[in-house]
Amino acid sequence: MNKLAGRLLARTNLNSETFSGWLPVVYTAFIFLLALALSYGIAPGQLLPGHSPAEAAVLEATSTFPDPFENFLYWPYHLGVYLLRFVVSDGVLAARIFSSASALLVAGTFLLLLRRRFGVLISLAGTSLLVLNSWMLQLARAGTPEMTSLAFLLVLAACLTLMKDYGHSLQLKLAALTAAVLNWFTPLAPWLITALFLHIFYRHRVLRRLLSSRLKLSLVITYIVLAAVMFLSFSYDQQAVFVAWGIPEAVESVRQVGDNFLQTLKSLVWQAPYNASRWLGRLPLLDVFIAAMIPFGLYFARQQPLLRVGKAYLGFGALGLLVIAGLNAGIKTQGVEMLLPLIIIVAVVGLHEFADHWKKVFPFNPLARAIGIMIIVILVNMSLFYQVRRYFAAWIQHPQTQEIYSLQQPEG
């Protein structure tokens, strides 16, 4: 029996491409989490049956065909919800279906990005830490545009990664251009997109090859029209330019800018302000496990090609967060949520390095390898346990949350 167990454990490599022997452990953990959520007796249809003021604004904007000149920043999302309302009569449900579909796209794209550099177990763990974060669960359920913009951003990153690995096909260029154009309607995204294209132009000259390739005339005309609509929209509402970059009308004092930025960092790991529509007040956005993995990830990031290529991306993202968080009063969720995938990637690097160093310390001990894998599974599931419980129990039953989600649709 011990000999058979030793053979099975010896086949498990912390750096291997497959973890087929240990995937049942991960799946069992997910079943445990599902049973935990159901044990609270909260069916999905019973989660706050009302809607929030932000969702009410989406309902109003999608009751008729959305005017791109009136609100170009959120027009792609409003257009999608407007079309879906022909199939689903309930406007709140249509908006939430669109947002949930975007969350599925986020999960699949993020898993694809991680699988380019990490094994199956690490990739599944990282994707789970992102999509089962209580904040992300709420954004996926809420009928607001944030999750859709995050999906576009990850699609853009995936297209650029695939271009680097598989060449510059017309399909990838089309998807990358589309994601880039659609991303401009969310604060902080312009900072990240600018960093990506500057980095690519400097290192790989992709833009020059993109412009010199044989694109179809219809594709060129499409983006000329989109650029013209964007320009006319910004001319119609000049404040939209500042909103797109996360810059408010009134600039705070220098001291207040520093206080706002420190409050943003504090909200990540220590104590967040009250915002019932996003998360439970006073609880940090990240749990202890992710926060502990971030220093390891930053230390070992220089060894990872995924983050070496994205140094400009990380730098511009931090700069955008600094501007948005500093110039606005308190934390700006649209900015921080765009950085959450980057934070999870850094934590995944730390998790991967922990597994790699554990294997090097115990290179010929199958029992020690098994213990290392179990440590990863236990820590990841403790994080997921905390996040899922916070969303399905603590946040959902908070009086402020129930109050802000008390609006009902008008009858008829």
C-alpha cells in the first residue's frame, strides 16, 4: 500500500503541466464551498430581490435605444442590455444576465492567461481567487457595467498574449482592437490600454505591422466610424474625457490627495469605507491569504515572463490608481476593480514560487510533496471560504445592503 502511494505521489510534480491526480481534491473543495453556500438557505433568486439606484439608472438608460452621444462611456454595455431586453422582459434580470455572462468571460479569459505560464492547479487556484472574491461576486450579480469592462480588458490582454505566442492573425487583431475601443468607457482602463500599446509599440512594433497588414476595408471603416463617434461624443460632453480617465471636476488639495491614496491602500488590506452597494463596510477588499502572497509575488515577479512583459502595464495601472484614488474623495471602485486581476496575478506568482521552492527542498520525498500540495489547497480554500461566506452571509444580511437594494421595478 505504501509502495503504491509512493508511486502515485511521485508522479505528482509541482511544476508539471497537469495535476490530474490532485484535481479531485480541488473539485471536492469546490463542492464543499457550494454546500456551504446552500447551507445558508439563500437561493440565488432570493438574494436581495430589489435593485440598487445604480441599476435603476441602467434601467432608465436601456428603456429606449441608448444614444451614444449622450453617454458614450457606458454605451456598449447599455446597448447590450437594451438588445437583451427584447428577450428578457425584466430589465433588472436582463442587466444581471449580461453582467453574469461577462463574469463567465472574465473567468475563462483569466484562466487562459494563467495557463500560458502556470500549471493546472495553480491556474485553477488563481482563477478561483479572482472570480469567487466577494467583491467580484457582487459585481457579477449587479446589473452595472463594471464586470463587462473588466471582461473587455482581460480579452485585450489575452489577445496581446496570444499575438506574442501565435503570431498576428487578423482574428486576433480584430479582437484586440474591439476590446481596446470598448475599454475606453471605464475609468482607469485608458491608463492600462495606453501602457499596453506603448509597450507593444516599443518592444514588438505590433502597431506598425498591424497598420501595414491586409485588413479588410470593412474593418477599417468600422473603426473610423467608432473613432468618429467617440470624438463627437467627447466634443458633445467634454467632461466625459475626464471621467474616462477618472479625473473629477474639482481637484483636491495636495494633502487630501495623499490621504485619499492612503485610504485606498488601507481599503485593500486593512479597513474599507462603507459602501453597501459594493462590499460589507469596514472589511478589507483582500483576505489575509492573498495579502500574504503579494510580497512573495512581487519579490519573484522579475523571474516571471508574464510580469516582466507587463512592467509598463503594472506601472501605468499604479499611476492610474494613484490619480483616481488621490483626486477623488475616498476609494474609487472603478479603479481598484480593474487592478484586482493584476493583484491576483502577483499573488499567483507568490503561490507558484512557494510550490516550486517546496519541491526543491523536498525533491525526493513524495509525502512532503503531497503535504505541500495539501497546504496550497487548504490555504486557497480558506480564502474562498472567507470570501463566499462574506458574500452569501455577512454582506447580504447587512442592514445597509438591504436598504440600498430595496428599490422595486414599476408595475406595467
